[in-house]
Amino acid sequence: MTSPVKKDLDPTAYTRKIPFFNYGELFTRFEDDFMRIFQDVGRRGAFIMQKDMEDFEEALKSFLDVKHVFSCADGTNALVIGLRALGIGPGDEVIVPSHTYIASAASVHLVGATPVLCDIGADNLICPKSAESKITNKTKAIMPVNVNGRTCAMDPLFEVANKHGVMIVEDAAQALGSRYKGQCAGTFGKFGTFSFYPAKVLGCFGDGGAIVTNDDDVAREIMLWRDHGRNEDGAVAGWGTNCRLDNMQAAFLHHKLKHYHEDMARRREIAKMYQDGLGDIAQLRLPPAPDADQDHYDIYQNYELAAQDRDGLQDYLRDAGIGAIQQWAGVMVHQFEALPFSKQNLDLPATEKFSKEELMVPMNMTMSDDDVNYIIAKIREYYKV
Ligand SMILES: *Cc1c(COP(=O)(O)O)cnc(C)c1O
């Protein structure tokens, strides 16, 4: 992979800037379409729970092949209303991997239940064995988190859950369209949630999310919790909250969803380039390649690798204009000083190790092949290979 261009003669070595994520491009990519949608929705005065929201939910339903879809205010509150819909609350425990966003654990706390953290496996996703070791008679559910757009291996998780009579609930915030054995992330558990935060694979212009389920009873509870406890007739049938997605955002998201297959394909293409360009470097442990195994179809929300001398590599890339960042600033949930986990002396060796090695290199729709090759070249340069 050595470039024929001498380093000191290569102008791109000094001029290139590859941000980790380009927020402005989210809008400019389809700017004309978005302006048209903005005017259309605005002129109709269709702001809350209108046709655009229903249309988006229908489209998401067929995309995911799931029975019920409720768009939500954001991915965090989608988890909260999902847990409430299952009646999970004070006295209950939910097992969550420590390698996740704080929101996964926070949602459990917010419904009054106790989040119990477990370790990750070789795939950097929830470890079924570790999850099983945390089960008590208070455990109501295990929450696999499909981090980086890879669906957790669901078979071993369901084996554990069924054996102990606990539910599976999925945080699929990062995994829209990712599949395991042909089935979409988010559709395995009692419910699954997604986030449309701008930097997520399907991002809107603010906060947004969704919750999905194949269970009619759970769907009814979710419907009530999302909109002030109101049923189909608008009558209050129980407690609820406001967790609705803005109709305007739904209209934008529906448009983006139509192009989403291109996005998944491009992300997988970039992952393949990283794999081909970096796969031989002994100091790196890469995420699974797009064609690594039959069971998984990954959509690469992030490309999170494990790197020897991670901090050095990150600095080197920064100096080369490359925005490589640590996921969640490199802090796993059990490591937050302000939260009770840090005093629980948890033994989570794989998560602990990964927190010192993990680094996310740019993975987004604005990158050109040249950008990817430049990043690969700089990483190779750093390790002198
Ligand atoms: C982004 C994210 C969330 C929260 O989603 P928001 O829409 O930002 O509330 C939850 N879990 C994971 C794993 C995430 O990446």
C-alpha cells in the first residue's frame, strides 16, 4: 500500500481535512427536496401526528418487516416508553452491556428500575455468558445494544433469556437496516428502538427516534405512553407522556429513507476498503468485514477498531486532518465517576480492555474513495507498514 507519490510532494497530505462527521451535508445533500418538503408541510400546517408521520411509519414498517412502528421524540425516550409499556419499574433489573451509550442504562434508571452492567464478547457486543451471570430473580429483561450497526448474535441471547424466563428488549439506535439471519435489528425483542439523531445512519435535523414491536399488546401500551395516554379516539386511557416525533422531521426522514439502501451500500463499500487496506496490520483489530459471515448484514453506523497505541494513532491522524474519535469519549458506562457503577467494582475485563483501544475512523456518506484511501495511507504510515 505504499503510495508512489513521495510524502513531501503529495499536496493532499497537507490540505486534506476529513471531519468525523459533516453535519451541514446532512441538509445540503438533498437541499432542494428538503426545501420543497418544508414548504409543503408548512403550508398545510401539518406539525403534529399528521399524514407525513403516518406515511413515514408505514414506510419504516415495510423496510423493517415489523408489525408496529411508532416514531418517537428521540431514541432515549423511545427506550423509556418501551420499558414502561412492559411494566418494568421499581424493584426490577435490566441487564445492559457497559459498552454502550449512557442512554441505554439511563432509560432503565428513568423508569425506576436498576440497570445491571455486563461485559462484551469478542464482537464487542453484549456477551450472552456475561449477561447470564448477572441474572437474578429481579431480572426482567436483557437489553442487547446493536452497536455500530451490527446486530448482536440473537440466538445465544434468546437461549439465555428463554432459559431464565426474561425478556429481550433491543437498543437498535445505531442499527437501522442491520440484519441477523435475514431479520432486521430491532425486530427480535419485545420491542426495539432507533435513533434519528443527526449523526445516526438515518439522521434528521434535530432529535428523532422510533420504537417497533411485533406484539399487539405491547404496541397498544406504547401507543398510550407516546401520546399522553390517549387511545385511538383521543380519550385518556391511562398515564402517558409526550414522546412524539415532529411531523416535519417525519417528512424529511421519509424522504431520506427512500435513499437509505444507497447509504447502506456505500457504508459497506467503505468498510470493505478499510478491510482491504488495513486488514494485514498486526497492531489493529478491525470490525468484521461486510462479507465476513453469512449470519450478519452490518450497516456500519461506525467503524470502530481496536488499535495498539490508540492515543498516538489518534493524535497522528488529527495532525493529518483526520477526525478520528473515541466512541462516547472512550468512557464506558461502568467508568462514569458520577454514577453508582464506578463504586460497584464490576469485573468487565473485555470492556475495560476495549475502552483503552477503541477508535472510530470516519465512516459517513460525505467521504470519497480518495478520503478513505488517504486515511488508510496515514494509518499505515503511523505503524510504518
Ligand atoms: C444515540 C444512541 C441512543 C440515544 O438516542 P437519542 O436519539 O440520542 O436519544 C441510545 N443508544 C445508543 C446505543 C445510541 O447510540
